[in-house]
Amino acid sequence: MGGVTLADESKEVEDGKMIAIVSYLTWIGLVIAFVMNNEKKNDFAKFHIRQSLLLVIIGFVGWVVFWIPIIGWLLGLGVFIIWIMALISALNGQKKEMPIFGKWAQDWFKGI
């Protein structure tokens, strides 16, 4: 009694899906998603906003490294692949943590 039902969880995913997707569309999308979810406080959207925030930070920090031939290109490709995986997770209505960094995003940004 009093637990979260499958219908409640499904509604939460549907309500937060658009915000989650927007969060992965550049850093501007992340800011827009954060503002959109500030009022709703949707847990599904918050999960993906945290994931996206860490990806943006890694992208900004890694931008310097990406200029190094081969090593930087491989790192850039890895970040791009992780971004695609995270976006697909949001599109499919899933809360899948990103490989390698996902747990950190949820721990470091749990206040969001």
C-alpha cells in the first residue's frame, strides 16, 4: 500500500520524456530542460538532466584534449557514442546510466 505503481511510473516517464530529450540537445537544451523541470520536479527528467550535465562538463573539459591527434579523436568519439546511448535511453523512456560516468552524474548532482 502506498507504493509507486507501474501506471504512476509510466506517467512520470511520459511527462518527463520531452524534457529528458531536450536536455541532450547541446548545453542550451540542458539549460532549457533544467528550467522546464524546475517547476515540475519530474524524477525521470532529473535523471537525464544529471546525465546530460556531466556529459556537457566532460565535453567542455575534454575540448582541450580533443585537439591532440588520435588520442583526442578517440576520446571525442567515445564521448559522442556515450551521448548517443544516453539520448536513445531518454527516447526509449529508460533510466540507463551512461557507461563509465553515469553513476558519478547521479551521485555528484543529486541536488538537481
